[in-house]
Amino acid sequence: MTDGQFTKPIQSARQSDDQKFAYYSYSLTSAKESQEALQAVITGHNGETPDAVFLCAGGSKPKFFVEMSEEELVQGMDMGYWVQAWTAWVCFLLFREGRI
């Protein structure tokens, strides 16, 4: 997909011309990476923090639990728990308000 294919449906929901829609691609598997990503968002919006952050980043490898390797289980926790936990924690530290 091209950039326009990602943003066009969202842009059509704009309620005023001053609304800015953007997306950022960052790894969020550590507190440092989550902070860098959120700082990029804040910088990209003239120093303003987002009104809301959705904790839906992550990934999975569909298979039966008993078929997973130790490494796959650790990766699953990293992607399914830590990505959300680090992002929520950094949001709290940077924003002190808003919705997670």
C-alpha cells in the first residue's frame, strides 16, 4: 500500500482543516524505543501531546501453545505485553494527562 492508501480514509473523517493525521513506524520493545517514538509524535505536532494513545501495537505467531519454542514464548510476551506496558509507562511520564 502507498502512503495515501493508509491515510485517505482517515483524512476523510477530518472535522477541521487544522487536524493533522500522521503515522510513525518505530520498534516499541523497550522503554527507550517507546520514548523515542512518542517524542517523535510530540515533535511532529508542535510539542503537543496526543489526546489519546491506543495500545494495540504488537505481533503474534499463530500456533498451538504446546508447539511454541521458548524463544517464541518470550517474543510473544515481548510483543503482546511489554510493547503496551512500555508505551503506557512512557505516556504517563511524558503526558501526565490524556487517555491511554
